[in-house]
Amino acid sequence: MSKSLAKLLSYVLHPLLMPFFAVALVMNLNTYIAYSISPQVQRIIITLVFITTGALPVLVAILLLQKGKIKSLEMDTIAERRLPFISTAVFYLICYFLLKQLPVPRLLSLMVLGATITIFIAWVLSFRWKVSIHMIGIGGLTGMLFGLSQLLHTELSSIIIGAILISGLLGTARLVMNAHTPKQIYVGFLIGFFTEWWVLIWFSS
């Protein structure tokens, strides 16, 4: 894989876009979640998730960059990651509570709750170790699909396999860019996958 392709994949599959991708994907699955929500409310939810879990964290990161709190938006060092991580977790938590107020299936808010917990885990780890946030994000998306297939008794095998293949490509991209070690890649994916899966299974029962 070339470095230019690796960089493109890292941008397109940025972890801050994963909640948006996850919600948009769920709205297009053949399940009761999509059918029980009107198109207008679906647009509101997708917009809400994009703003709170994507746009606002990016805005904060840009402000931190301007104030010299971080050296780059890539946040290469673990010290640079702490403040953006905790602020992002707060925005995710706000999104979770806002979704809880809407008359929508609880699984949607639980998906965001799972993502919130993974950010908190990454924040804690950032005090001693640099885990791959990209892999936490794609791992969470994969774990979400796996959990939904169990809870909704829906055949999602092809989509899950696709998510795993994309995860492999993204992990390769992060290695090509020398952003992480293989261990940081694997641990990141496992944190995202099992946290998201556990939250869906445990809190929906």
C-alpha cells in the first residue's frame, strides 16, 4: 500500500466519522429501527450525531492547535491526546443524552454510549500508552454490527465481513504511515469491538 493511499484511508475512515457512519448505516438496514423512524426524524438524528461527534470535536481540536496546546491535528504524542480525548468524550456523552430524549429505539443511544466509553478508555490509556484511535473507531463499528445481528436476529454476515476487511485495510494504512505498532493496532480494534458489542448486549437486555 502506498503512503498516499494510506493517508487517504486514514482521513476517510477517521474515528470521528465512525458514529456518523454507524447511524447512517443502521438507518439503511432492513430492520425495525429504520422502519420505526420517519425520514424527517432520521435526518435530524444523523445531523445531530454528525455535529456532536464529528464537527464539534474537530472544532475544539482546531482551537487547541491555534492555542498551541497540540502541535498537529494528528496528535502524534500521547500527551497531546489527553485534552482532545476528554473533550470529545464529553461531546459524545451529550449526544447520548440528547438521543435518549428522542422517541427512537434505545439501541441508537446505546451505540453512542459504547463509542463514548471507548473514548474514555483511550483517554485513560493516553496517560501511559498510545493506542490506535482509528482502530478503536472501526472496531466499534464492527462490534456494533455484530451486536445488532444478535439482538435483531438479522443476517448481517456480508456487512460484517466487509467491515472486517476494511478494518484490515485501515490497520495496514496506519502501519504504512508508521503511526502505530502492530500491538497498538490490534489492541485498538479489540477495545472498540468488544466495548461496543458489550454495551449493546448488556444494556439492551
